[in-house]
Amino acid sequence: MRSSDWHLTHDVDGFLARAGDFLRSRPGMHVMQLTWAERVRLRGVEAFGTGAPVFGVLEEAGEVRGTFYRLPPRGFGLSPLTPEQADSLAACLAARGDSVPTVSADHGTATAFAEAWQRRTGATPRLRDTRLCLYRLGTLTPPDPLPAGRGRVLGAQDLDQAMYWCGEFAKAVGEDVVIDAGTWAGTRYADKGYTLWETPDATPVSVAGLNPMIGGQIQVDVVYTPSHLRGRGYAGAVTAEVSRAALAAGAKDVVLFADLANPTSNALYQRLGYERLGDWGVYDFSVVAPATS
């Protein structure tokens, strides 16, 4: 396999024209590729960083076999690749003199690329402690009984509520992001729809978010309950609420990520009917300039 099998572009429309069918053929495993490409398409190339985004497509015998994206200064996100395909990508990027600060993908792909990048450049990979599991909804099974209260969809008039809950979520998961009226439009939170679970006296106790439908798939992204309110069924109720809404909107697939270090949330999603698709890993690399050839 030659590194020239990888075709790189800054043009998101060209990328989607070339790889869209491939990505939609396995929307669950390609959820991050589809999501970030669509965000760039809708919000512009400068919405998420100072550098131009880069998209890559691997073709073998005229067929798309793999993809990647990068939104500087973020790292690379990869579609599932074989070790040989991961090595070909490492060779391509090293020959270009590109830096790779981080890489995220399904665990097997991320590990294969990390090993290839170390061989090609000498950069030392470090697997992040946070490991994620990707789930896809099978048959939705709402909690029975539900906690007292109801779900309430947040509208445009509820922006302050949405920003507050997203800020709390971001702090809880360690995201280095400022969420306020001035930054909101440039965050990954701005394109979601949110639902609160409220107690009978209208006190909000839990939130869940939905990404827009892309390729017939909707991702549940942001599920948060304050620590002092956990264990009362609120997260299960609000997750069931947004999962039902995603299906009602016509989604063929509903997916979400869960932290593997949190057995409570993983068990909850499985009780709701979510089935494991695969594990996700992120590697950080020491700063080593790749050798050019």
C-alpha cells in the first residue's frame, strides 16, 4: 500500500461527496466523522479553530476504505482502520511533515496508529485514562417506574438554562471550554437540542442533549445530573425521553458514548436498551517533529 492512496483536502463538501456513502454505510462507527464534517459544512471552516480543517480519504481499487478528519488545533479522528491502513496513514502524514498531537478512534485503530506513528517518528504515545464505550440503541426500555416529574424540551427562550447545564457538564468531564453568551455559538454545544427532567414543582434535576440527525442517525450527547441528585432515576428518565424523541424524529440509529470507568452509567444505558458497538481510545503524543523523506 502506498501513502499516496490517501487523498487530503480542506474542502468538506468534496470530502463528503467522495466519502459520504462510505461513512453512512456504518453510521455508528463513523459518528464522529459525520458529526464534525457536518458542523464544518454548516458553520464554516473557521468556527472551531484557527487552522484550516483537513479531511482524508483512503481509496483502494477505486473504493473508499477509510477516512480521517482534523480541526486544528485538535488532533486527528480516524474511521476504523486495519493496522496496515493505519501504518499507511502514519507514513503519509510523516512524509508531509504533519504533527499529530492526539488521535482518537475505536480502540484497535487508535492503538494501531499510535504504534505506527511511534515507529515512523519516534513520538511516544500515551493512552488517556478516560476510555469510552460507544452504544447503539436496540429496543428502548424506559425505566419503570419513572421518577416523579416530566421532561421539558428547552427552546430558544431557555438559552441561559442550556448554557448553565452545558457548563456544569463540561466541568464534570474536564473539558477546557468557556460557555457563555459570547462563546456559545463557537462551541460544540450550540447545535444540540436539550431536554430537562423536572420534578413536579418544576425544579430541573437532569439534562440530556441530542445532536442533529446526520445520515439517519442521532447521537445522544450530554447526559448530566448534579452529584447530589444522582441515584434517583433522573438520568434514566431524561435519557429515555430524548431517545424516544430521536426515534420519533425518524432516526434509524441512536447512539451515545459512556465512560467505561463509570459502571453506573454503562449499566443504566444497557437497561434502557443500548447495546455495545465498540470501545474508543485517545492517544496523546510527545512533541516530536516527523522525519521527512
